[in-house]
Amino acid sequence: MFIFFFVFSSIIFKSFKMGYEALVVLIFIACLFGGVYWYAGYSTRSGGAVDENQNFIPDSWEKNFGWFFSGKGIIMLIVGIGIGYALANVVG
């Protein structure tokens, strides 16, 4: 998967010269995902959502979007690597 990411990102950033636009999109995606993860924890801590197993993910969200929360680390890692790569192409 990482090889695919690096090949795909090199095609996007070098061939199409979309460094700045890709950087803005990746920062927006990181903020959006971070907001969803934060709100999941906030809603369970404030008592607005039921969380029986105390993992700070509402049970209804966990049922429907479990893949999103189980892959939180790898998702944010890929977005972070993408931001770093785009930032290097924009600045450097």
C-alpha cells in the first residue's frame, strides 16, 4: 500500500504540478478527520452518545464506520506523509 501511495503521489505532484492544491486538500482532509475523531471522543465523554466498551467511539458509529476508527493510525499516517511530501514539493 505504501508503494502504491508513493508512486501515485509522485505522479500527481511531479507530472501534473499540483503541489499547492494537493497540500491544501490534504490539510483539509487531516482537519476533517481530526474533527471527526475529536467529536467522537467529545460526544461519549459528555454523555451525548452511548459507549459501552469505553473506547471513546459511540456504539452507533462503531457499528456503521468501524473500519474508519480501527484504521485511525494508518489513515493519519498516510495523510501526514502526504502533507510532508506535498509541503516538500511546494517549498522545495
